[in-house]
Amino acid sequence: MCAYSITAISPGRLGKRAELVSVAVDPAFLGKGAASALMDSTLRRLRRRGITRLGLMVKMTNHRARAFYEKYGFRRLRRIARYYEDGADGLSLAKDL
């Protein structure tokens, strides 16, 4: 399996927080549980480090990714107009750990 996730951890006033900066799965493994295994591992490792909240940004038009994050309990915080280089809007999501 070829997949990765990158998170950035920072202390905050309300506890340690992290941001999911980048995540990718080899197209050959899409729909085969690779993304779920990666997310499960990422969440487990963050909890062990005492992280209390994980945030991320996703394109409004990326319905597959949005459904995936919603399945994991991420909630919508706000829409950010023209967040991406191509002018697409971003959607800020977060999950309390």
C-alpha cells in the first residue's frame, strides 16, 4: 500500500491541536480501505500524543473526501472563498479527539 498523511501539531490555549496538512492514497488502493486504515492510525497516534482537536481543509467540490471526513465525525466550521490556487472554495472541518 502506498499512502501518507502529514499533520502539523501546535499547542493552543484550549489544548494541543493538530492540522491534517496533506493526505494521499495511491489510486490503485482507492476503495480498498487504505484511507480508513491511514485515518485510524493517524487519529490513534494523535490521541496518544494528547491532541484534543484535529482540523483540515478540503475543497468544496471534493465530495468523496468530504463524505469520508464526515464518516469520521469531522464537522463543518466555515467555507473559505477562493482558498485554493485554482480559485475553488475551501471547507474548514474539525474533529474533537
